[in-house]
Amino acid sequence: MMEGVIKTDQNQCYDVDGRLMYCSGSGQDGEMRFGIEWPIPRFEERKGVTIDRLSGLMWAQDAGLSEFPQTWLEALDFVEKMNREAACGYHDWHLPERWELYSLVSHNRINPALPFGAPFENVFSGYYWTATTCSRLKDQAWYIHLGGGRVYRGMKYGSYMVWPVRCHLQDHATASAAKRYVVDKDMVYDQLTGLEWAKMDALSSDTLNWTGALEFIRSMNATSVYGHTDWRLPNVRELESLIDVRRHTPTLSNGHPFGQIPEGCWSSTTSVYEPRYAWVVYMHDGAVGVGYKKNADFHVWAVRGGIA
């Protein structure tokens, strides 16, 4: 398990019309850039495989081994066939879990949404299956759009691409809430990520547009809410780190101490696939999607700390 949350890779800032803007004082992810630094080089190539030095996962070099989209069960069978045939010399391939495939996503690139210089071949800028079943709808599984980075769920009889992986990356959410979180009045410290979250029932219940969400954070700091002046709007990976895919409504660890959880929360990360939108995490089922920046559709969940 990686301690902390990896950087999103976003290094520019965008206004509500999707235009590039100066980052200074914006509070956006492109200015703050919190998270674990990526190693340089990030990837190590070997015969037929690539090792991600950030996560420790070993990926098939060819992201199009299946050639065609497959159903979820066909995808699992395809990986088993690889193991029987010792593809690239290994017998322990698996369909990646949601958090494993998501660890590859860059929020600074599109088509594909992979880190600059990633040495993979035949990456399809569309949907790839994960092995993770949706806890709310068991006939659906999570997939990730490698054109832009969206994380959503689809019926298991749908057809998407397959990208096998070796080794395992443990999900933060496998830790129990009692061991993971420390409560201090209206704040909750996450011992796994080093982030300190405001309890949701201690914040405004109103939905805001993206500009309003960033302004709300500025007002928290101006008034030293809970004695601190370093609150910020979390980036999309920080919000997603709270998700426990084993749960739903909300998708947080059983016994979590956060109070009443809203459906969707703004992140500080712009979608570079369509910069008029920002990334949103849906807390009731765990989807990672986008919201139109000008619409007052989502909530603020303030955070502080982490790796700067």
C-alpha cells in the first residue's frame, strides 16, 4: 500500500470557460500540486512488460492484447488463458482492480490519459474493464475511460478492452475506519494518507458552482475555520482515496466518522478532456465523473495537510 495520495499530474489552471489562466491564488490543483511525486523515470521496460516504479505494478506492454472489446466474464477468461500459456513468462496475471488501473491515469493528458512518455503500445482511448464489481449494482463492474480518465460502471455483459497486470496494489479503503481515522471535534485525520478532512455535517449544506466552491475555501481560511488557514479544495485523487468500493450509499468505510455525506463533491482538478468541466466524485456509488463548472450542482469537502 502506498502511504499518501499520488499527484494528479495537473500543472496548469483553467477558468470556467476552459481557458488557460494564471494559477497564482486560484486554489486549483494546477497551483497546489499536492501528492506523492512520481519517480523519474516512472516506467521501466522489460521484455513484453512495463514496471510502474510508482505503484510497483507490472503491466503488459501491449494494452491491446485482447484485440477486441470483451464482456467482463470474457475478460476474466482471457487473463486466465494468459496464465495457462505463461504470457511473457508469467502465470499470475490478473484483471486490474479499479484502484490499480486508476493509478495509471494522468489528469494532465488525454487520448490516452496516461503519463507523458509512458512506453505502452496499442492503448485504446476508450473504456477498459477492471475486476471490481459495483457494490450497489452487482450485475455491473467498474471500468475506466483511458481517453480522459472517467471512472464509471457498466453492465457485465457490455464489451470493453482488457489490460492485464501483475503484482497487487492494496486499496486504502481495506483498512477499517477505526484504524484509519482519528476524530478531533469537527475534523478527521486520515492516518493512511496524511490528509485532514472537515466533517461534512460541519460545513455548508448548499450546492455551489466550481468558482463558488473555491471561494468557499478562501472564506474558510479568511476566518480561520477550526483554527486553521490552510484549507483547500481537494484534488480528484484525494477525494477518490476516500472511496471504499465494497460499500455504497455512501461508498465510505463502514463506521466512518464524517457525518452526513452528500451525493457529489467538487475537486480542484479540471478535466483537460473538456476544461469547462471539473472532476467530481460521487460519494453514493463511487463514480469519478465531471461537473460543468458554471452549474451549482455539487458540494464542498474541505481538506488540509498531505504531501506538498
